Amino acid sequence: MRRRALLGVVSTVLLVTAGCGGDPRGVPDDDPPSSAPPGAVAPEPKRFDPPAKFLNSGQTLAVAPRRGGSLGKPEVAAVFVGATLVYVDESSLAGRDLATGDERWVTPMPGVTSAESTQIATPALFEGRVYAAAAITVPTGPRVTSHRAISLVAVDPVTGNEIWTATIEVLPGDPVRDVRLVGVTADSIVLDTSTTTYVVDPQTRKTRWKTQFFEPTVVDGTVVAGQLGEDATETKTRTVGLRLTDGVQLWSSPVAAQQGRSFPLGPGLMAVQGREFSSTEPFFDFLDPATGQSRYPGDSDDLSAYQDCWFDSRTLVVCGASGTRTIAVGYNWSDLTEIWELPVGERAAPRVTAAWHGAVYGVLAGKPVILDGRTGAVRNAAAGAAPELVNEYAGVTAESGSLTLFPAIA
């Protein structure tokens, strides 16, 4: 559970101190980066659904932002849009062609400069548009003094052209050192500065409502769910669901937590993990974001060892933990019945990094592997890479501290 004082240090998408390579940033390229003649249609990359192997050597794209400062975990600040990868590169968004590996476009984030050391939030895709947000400083002008705010933009992922931009004003005293883009729906964009959550109407680009001491993590239908602190320190929280239209609390978990966190697992499903506040015992459960009711058909105490889960965007949820004991367990997404568990017999469990379309990606005995998501059996013991983000064209990792692209080859 993150700790924060009222209007204190902002977390989530963190400071970047360097970008990748020696490419100029801040202006789109005038010339196509590939050797193809101007106006030529880019070749379609080969599709592998799901990928069963990646190139061993990846293409470094950018420095990965880190949660919690320089010692935090590197974050995959990117989103796939078909055969394009849209990612954060210093003070810009960039689009990378997955067929050629070439950079298609670079779009500077409005109001953000490299000198500010502000990291753009991990972008989000909704209905063909890519949305991004960042903390900015509005300079002093004739009628305004310098103050912090949130820059918000919607871009065309094919061209990088801005569709619209907006400056979101924040509560007085909110330092907005960084910002997190939690989710986008047809009528709501959820932003969080670690001290305050802002829900913006995408039509008017104005804040509809705001609340403090809330860590939103799941946007599902008409609800935004997350951890609500009882005070500014947020040492004691409960998982709650708030109505997107007005912020009214719809439900609250009966268990108070310390170090609690929640994360989405596809439509109608979220997970909650942490320690009970009174006993400090670990807990884990699967919840319905609309009601807060448990979705797990068994005893949730059986889940307490889990650290993370992954939804494969189809029919599978994989949960796991690593450290003292590495485990991996597969569930049917629809009813959360267990279908396999590792370790079993002589079969060890990998450290899971991702799941996508029936495949489970991870690291076993120091080597990238791919498991069959329906059985847990090893599908490829020499997978080439253990991506954290996957589609039919490529995988992306950030574990090395750099955002790295691995094309799928089988």
C-alpha cells in the first residue's frame, strides 16, 4: 500500500532522467525513417496468436519510468494498437511500426518539457484513440500565477496527430509531481495524482468530480474501484466502488487493510491483495467491481499467497507469487474454477510475467518460457523473451530498466 500525506508526494508514473538513443525529440520527423519510398504502404508483420517464440535480442526504445523513484520497478509505459506500439519516450509519445521496427511518429506532450523531469502516464487505448496525461507547470501570465496542473491529450495512433488537448486544473496545493491515467470510458477519464483523484468528462474536458485519499485502480462499466484511506496517511484503507458519474460510494469492503491494493482482471472482475489491518495476516480475493461481492466460489483464505494475477484477454486468469516460494495457478475466467497448479510433482512453477490468448509467459530456471494456459504444461522452454505486454506481433518488457521490444517469430 502506498503511503502519502495530504497533498504530498505523487506516485505512479515516475520521473525519467534520460531517453533512448540520440534521436531528436519534440518534433515529428520530416522524412520517413524507413527505406521505403514516401507514401509506400508499410508491410504487415506476421501474426502469431498467441506468440510461441520471440527474437532473443530486443530493440531498446526508451528509458522505462519507475514507481517509487529510482529504486522502484520499471514500468511498461506502452500500449499496443494493432501493428503499432504507442509508448512514452521522455517528454513525448511515440508510435513504432511493428513490421519494420521504425518509428512512425513522435508527438510532444502538450506543456511537458524534458527540463521538468516529468514522466507521461502510461497511455490508454479506448475506441481507436490513445489517451495520455502528465503533470505540468502552467507558467505565469497576465492573469494567472504559475501553478501545477494536468495535461491531457487524445491522439490518433496511426498518425500521432492530436485530436484534442486539455489542461485540467487541480486542487490548490496539489503538487502533481506525476499523474496516473487509470482508465477511459465513453463519458469518463479517471486521473490520479496520488493525493487526489479527478474524473474528467471527455466531451467538455472539465472535471466532473474529485476526491482525496483514494487510490483508483479499476474502471469497469459505471464504477471506479480502488483503495480508500481513512485519513491522509492511508495506513488504513478499504476497497470501495464509486459511481463514475458523481463519485457516490456504491459499496465498501468489510475488511480494513494495510498495504492493500487492487487491480483489474477483465470486465466484471478485479482482485484485491494486502494484509488485514487488525491481524496483519495476508489476504486475497476476487471481487465484482459493480457490487464489491466476492466472485471466488471457494474459501478466499486459499488465495492468500498470491501477489499478482494476469487476465489473458479471453478465458484465463493466472495468479502467482515469487520469492520464498514460486507458484502459478490457472483459473477459468468466467467462474474462477481452478484448472491447473504449479509446482506439481517434478514440474516447477515459472515466475509469471504475462498471459495472453491462452499462453502464459514467464521465467523458469533463469530462462524465458511459455506455458499452455489450459494445462500449465511447458509449450516452449526457449521462448526468447519473457514479455510483460503481449499481442500477436510482439512482446515488450521493462525489467532491464529500458522499454524493450521483442518481435514475435513463431
